[in-house]
Amino acid sequence: PPAAAQVEGAAPSSGQGAPAGLDVATARVVDLTHPITPGMPLFPGNKPYALETLSTVEKDAYYSNRFAMDEHAGTHVDAPAHFRVGAATVEQMAPEQLVGAAAVVDVTAKVAESPDYQLTVDDLRGWEARHGALGARHIVLVRTGWGARWSDPAKYLNQDAKGVMHYPGVSVEASRYLRDRGVRGLGIDTLSTDPGPSETFEQHKAFLGDGGYHIENLANLEQLPEAGAVVVVAPLPLGRGSGAPARVLALVPASGGPAR
């Protein structure tokens, strides 16, 4: 029989976190994307997704719509230009940066103790102690458990009586640690990589400003192993876009189990 299709660039000996060859024919595909709907949670100030029907099969022989939504709504990518003048816009991001070995860092237990928890350098070092050094071909995915709240926007934003949001994020120190390792992609299952109470977006400035990109509002991270999967990030290539909605898929080896 012909050889199975392989995904390259992920040998354990190089610390890239995925198998040397991933059999696409037998890999399990996990969708890390929330459906786009009018009632999905939104960052304050964003407008709801809107759909206008232009034609129907019954009347026009074909079905089509026009849609409108903000760049940073639903499961989406933040391009470097989101927080840095002159940096790459979403259509300028190199395709090679959008496919990589998934490094799933699980902080659900710590988030259960504090909704404002921020991923730390020690969390990242703990992952490295188990799976090897993080590197440029990794896409780091922070599993907080917050995605379980997606169907309830009020719980997802978790605003207090003063309107301050409370959900977990990533510390500036952890962001700089990742960029020092050459990591370009950083994703999370919350509304933002900055923790909810942040008003100055220091984490965004640190990571995007240094050439990285974010994936926010991820789904189903509990279905991934800590290491061994390959993730594909596919934002719409919007001209001059500061970001874009994205379909994000993970390929998990047939022997790969859920995250520990």
C-alpha cells in the first residue's frame, strides 16, 4: 500500500512536542472553533454577528447570505498589527507560523481557585519538564476550562457589580518567556489573553508587539493531549486586518489521549 501522508517538523528529539510523523489518514481531528452566532459572547464594544439572506433555493435556485462581524469576535486571531504600528496585518502572516506542534498547558485547577489567574513562567517550565523545550514551531494553547462557559455570555464575561470582567489570562512574564523561546502563536479558551481586569493590555503589547500572534476564544482544548497534536490556524486573510475570525483544527495521533 502507499505510504501514509505525514506532517513534518515535529520530532521529539528537537523538542518540538509532536511525533516525527503524523499519520493524517488515522489522526483524530478536533475542532477548536466555536460556531459563529448572533448570541455568542463578545468583548465589550463589539457588535453582534449579523446575517442577511440574499437568495434562497426556493426563489432563486441557490442559497446565499451577506454577513457582518467584528475582526475580534468569536474564535479569532490577533495579528501583530493589533498592537504595533507597522507590524504584520493578518493577511501578511506567514503560513508556516499558522501550523505547528500544539503545547497544551493546563491551568484549570489554578483557575478554579482564582478566576483572575495568569499563566506563569513556572507553568511553562512545568510543561517543558514533561515534554521538552518549547520552540519556534510550537503553538502554545492555554487550557483554563473557561470555554465551558461559552453558552452563557454573562458567565463568560463574568463582570462584577462595577462592570469589571474576571477571567484568566497570560502574564507578561510568561509572554516574554515564550517569545524568548521563539514561540509565535499563543492561544487561550477565554475572551482575551490579558486577564479580565486588565485595562491596559500589557500582555498584548508584550507578545504582539514582539511579533507574536494570539488565538482567542478557543474551544474543546480538553480533547487534546498536552503534547503530540498538530494545530492548524486558518484566519480569514483580510486585507489590512488587525485580526480575523479563524477556523482552528487540531490533528491528534490515533494513540493520543485527552490532556492530562
